[in-house]
Amino acid sequence: MEPPAEGPASAPAVPRALGLVRGRTAVVTAAAGTGIGGATARRFLEEGARVLISDRHERRLAQAHAELAAEFGAAAVAARRCDVTAEDDVTALFAAADRHFGGVDIAVNNAGLGGTTPLSEMTDDQWGRVIDVTLTGTMRCTRAALRAMAGRGGAIVNNASVVAWRAQYGQAHYAAAKAGVLALTRCAAVEAAPHGIRVNAVAPSLADHPHLAAVTSPGLLAELARREAFGRSAHPWEVANVIVFLASDYSSYMTGEAVSVSSQRA
């Protein structure tokens, strides 16, 4: 079969909402702005959930909260600043979900930090910062979510990456952190299953948004997009759709799994 001549495939329209998480409460970290976290918060609201969004950038968080509250109603969305490297912030985040909405049913651990640095030039501080945000921050939030969901059940979805198993230049710190997220997800799932809590992960290949462009060169982004079978990066809502699926009853028999949201060639 010959490849099409028209170039990259276009994305389909956003699918209509089906009420997949109606009446549930979700906490989404790093949810301000136009990335995967922001798209996930929006998709949860469209699917009938109440959502507590968090981010460490206060101005951006306030703007995102105002926009979502205007569209979905003030009762459906709340916001709380959270730096996932600070245990007190994480504890306060889940306490806020209980205060605003009476508990937590879904937690999406989306906060992460990347960058491109060859390992031979990488400092301990660069390594440690990425690990602390991307892996240890996910651990802190998973731990808090498990405590918050005790006795009621729920679903946790961690944001990993295909670089957890596919090598990429300059990504040793980020890849190691995301591989750790996958291992954390599997171990947490085994511990959480007797309590009716499911823990899964998504592993996107490339989702295009301004925050990614700020830490990745245009040439690398273009090359990564060319490697995708569709010839384009994912829209953040395409990753968010899979997160909603993993948080919903449609994935009721899935735990400890990582779903690759990717069109990369094998």
C-alpha cells in the first residue's frame, strides 16, 4: 500500500460526551494551561465530573479556573495551588478536594518536568530536579490519593511516557523518571486492589502544546512528529480521552497497566 500524498493525517473532531464519570470528583495536577492536564480537566468536566485543578503557577491556575468555571459552573470546578515537590502542598490539595466536594474518586498525576541535556553534561541538580518533580512528585500524589480513597475506592491515572522504554537523546533523567512512574504504578496497583482502587498509567509519545515547545527545539519536535505513523503529534485531548477511559468504569478490570497513546512505528 502506497503512503498517501497529502501528508500528515488530520485529527478527528473531539468526540461527544457520554457522561463516563458523571457525579465523581477528580483531582488533576499540572492542569493549568493548554497541555495534557488542562485538556484532561476539561474532558472530565464535559463527562460530568467535578474537578479540582492544581498547578504551581498561581496566575495561570487562576486563569484556567476562571475559564472553566465560566463554562461549566462555579460549583463544578475548584482550584488549589500545589507544588508536587512539597509534601505539605500535596496533603493540602487532597484536603481541599474533601472540603470542596466531599472526597476524591479520581486522581490524575500529570505533573512532570523535562528538558534536553546529554548525560555527560548533566549536573546532579538537573537530574535531581527532574526526578523530584516527575517521579517523586507522582509518588507523593499517589500516596495521598490512596489515603484519600481508602474506604471508598477510586481510580488513579499516572502520566508516564513512551521514553520509559524507547531511548531518546538527552532524555536520560526524564526517561528514568518515567520508567520509575511505570514501576510505581504497577506496585501501587497491587497494594491498592484489595481496597477497590485501580492504578494505571498513560504513556504518550508526543502531544503538542506550548509548554513542550518551550523546553524542546522546533527541529526535534518536527523530527518526532515525522516518526509518528500519522505524521503529526497528538492533540492533548486525544491523550485526555484515554485518561478518562482509565478513570471510568469502562476500564473496570484494568489495573497496573500502561496504555501507550502513540502512533510511533515499532
